[in-house]
Amino acid sequence: MTVTLAKAIHRGAMLGWLMATAIISGCAGGPEEIVDKDATLHRYVKDGREAFHEGDLDEAESKYRKALMRAWAIDDPYESGTVAYNLAACLTSRGDYLEASDWLVDSRVELCRAGASTGNTWLLSAEIAIAQSRFQDADRFVSYAAMTCPPCDIVDTCCLCGPSGNCADAPCEDCCAVRLPVIGDKLKAQQDDDRCRSGYEARIELARARLAANQRVLGEAKAHLARACQLSIDSCDLSLHADRHDVAALIHDLEANFLQAGAHRDREVKLLRCIGHYREIPDVLDAAAHSYCSAERLDLAVDRIIRSARIRLARGKTEQAWQRVRHAGDLAAVCGCEAVEIRLSLTAKIIRETLEETSPRETPSGDPSPGEQPVKGDTDAGHTEPGLSLQSPAQVPSDAPLEFGDLIEASGPDELLD
């Protein structure tokens, strides 16, 4: 009986050792049959992202919907959730808040299935709620974002050896290979993770600051902004710093510090341009123009309007460009700056030519025909525009100096260096 028991124990031990050896050796070699990341899906996502940042929302939406179909076809929860979020961001930019909110719900379900963070979806839901003046809902959504894990971990959707922070970003075929620990790599990874978490906390504080500002609770808004500035002081995320300037400009506008608001928006434009987020730039320029106009710096206001009009013209939004040129004409006539009039005339001439090419029998917005040089006496809802020639002024040297004045840089200890 003792011999039989010993044999049974030995047989069980051998069987356990063989199973463990098979599992370890099979995983260490890497599952060769796992496919690479889906090229079609990532091509659609890349094209959609580029179109979105360029401000071509129609093209971006089309590409994201194709990417979503591909993500569904391969049942990839992380990609399905991420693309649904991107589609919701597209729809939010178009003002289609209802459908955007529905896609955010879908995104959260898929990201949860993938074991990924849903924090950004709650922040976008809060942004939608603020735009709709649903402040209680916005506050609730920001609280949900604060309770969610930061979106800092790379989701490993292909490694069959189990989740691993050390190999989640590696190709699937060798993500289970044994690696020697490297102190420098671990330290850098920890620093990157700390910065990511601080950046996410800063975005939550910015959302709270924006919410408080829209409710005119300026003391609370400034406190949250200060906290966000402290959290982002070491961040290399320029989009985060752009958001910080946007919130600061909102608060300065509410405090009637219009020059500071305009300067913050100028810095926001610069940061957006540096990271290639061109979509938002014309709207930020419009807001900066409003701030400078309120500060009675009409030269700066007209300059920002002209730049906004040129961007919209380049994007094929000719009517929007023309509306801004007409508004700039009002301000330029009062401003009396020769350089402003030259730039405005050049821009208006190209816009009118573009409109004539698309609609040769029509003149834009009921204005005089192109042969009539001055724009005078147009009435729009009871408003009379001052006389201003939108043709190039005669005998003006091409090297005429700009007279827009010195920009006032945004102040504060969190100021970025150029």
C-alpha cells in the first residue's frame, strides 16, 4: 500500500511538472499564430484623425464610421470603444450632442469590456452638458471621471500570457518573452506614468474650472485652474496647456480683463498649431478677436478676424469667411490702420473671386457687385456699415510696416516659454 501511494504521488508530481513545463515553454516562445494589428482599421483611424485635426469634420466622420465597422468586424473592444469616442468628438464639434452622447455610452461599454479607462468619455460628456447648460449633469460626469482610473495604461488585447505592464506595448509575437529588468527603463516608465496621471487630474480640474466659470462662480473657477496649473507644471502635453489657456481666457473675460483673455487665446492658438490641432484655431481666433474688441484694441481684433477668415476660406467655408470680412470691415474703418486695410482688402478680394467662381450670377450676402469698389451703406438687421474700400488701396508700398502693437503675453507663474 505504501508503494502504491508513493507511485501515485510520484505520478501526480510528474504530471503537474509536465503541465507546468508545457504552459511555460509554450508561452515563453510566443504565440506565433497571433496576427498583427489590423492595417485597414488603423488606416481609417489615421485618416480620420488627420481630417479631424484639419477641421474637415465630414471626412473625419466618414473615416471613423468605416473604422468602427472594421473594429466591429474583428470584435476588438478597445478599438471599438476608442473609435466610438472619436466619432462622438466629431459629432460634438458639429453640435450633434444627442448622437454624440449615445456613442459615448457605447464607447464606455466597449472600453470596460477591454479593461480600459473610460475617463475621457465622462469628460466629453461633461463638455456636452456644459454646452447645453445642464450644469448638474456636468458636475456628475466630472465626478465620474475623477473616480475612474486614468487612461495611462496601455491596453494589451493580444497577449495570451495575461496582462503585463512590461510588454503591453510590444509586438504580440514576443510579448511573453522573458526580459531582464532595466533600472533606467523602469524609472522612465514610472515617470511617464506619474506625468500621465497628473495630466489626467489636471484635465479634471480644468473641467471643474470651466463648469464653475460658466456658472459665474469665479472664485471656485480660479481655484480649480490654479490646481490644474500646479498639476501640469511638468507636463509635456501641449494640448493640456492649450486647454489651460482656454479656461484662463474664459475666466479673464468674465472678470473683464479682456487684454489678458486675448493674450491667453493667442498662446492657445500657438500651442494648437505646434501640435497640429488646426480644427479649433479659427474659433479660438474669433474668441480672441471678441476679447480684443472689448478691450478696444481694434487693430488686434481685426488681425485675428482676418486670420480666422483666411483659415475658413482655405477650408472651403467661403460664406463664413465673407461674413467675418464684413465684420472686420466695420472695425477696420474705425481702427484707421493702413496695414489692417491692406490685409483686409487682399483677403476680401480673394473671397469675392472664389464666390464668383462658384456662383457667378450671385454676389455674396447681398453685397454690391464686384465692379463697385466701396462697401457702403449695407444694412444688416438695422446695422449700417461704415464706408471701407475692400479693393487694394492705391499707391501703398508693399513693405508697409504692421501697426498692430505689441502682444501682451499671458501672465502668471505657469507661463510657458517660447
